[in-house]
Amino acid sequence: MQTAEQPNIDYKQLYERQIAVIEKQVQQIAAPCDQIAALSAEVAKLRKMIFGVRVERFIPSPDATRAQ
């Protein structure tokens, strides 16, 4: 039986490379997420400035209360 030579694989080095790639991808994903959160907060603030808090209620005029 012949055995084929297996290449010497450095799994620790492969693992460290993958960790570096994953960390880079996490940073690339986190940057747009932070920007989305900041823009969402800005939109909420602008909506509040434009529309404000609207409380619609009926306030009877003084003439209407006297007629009753």
C-alpha cells in the first residue's frame, strides 16, 4: 500500500488569517450600521421639529357655554 504525502498544513496560521478577515468584515459592517442609527435619529428629530406634538382637542368658546 502506498501512502500519498500529505502537505504540511499550518492550521494555526490559517485560523489567525480567518480571524483577521472576520474582524475586518465586522468593522466594515459596523460602520454603515452606526451611520444608519445616526441618520435615523436625525430623521426622528427633524420630524419632531416639523410636525411637533399635535394635541387636537375641542375647546368650547365662551359663547357656546353660556347658551346652554
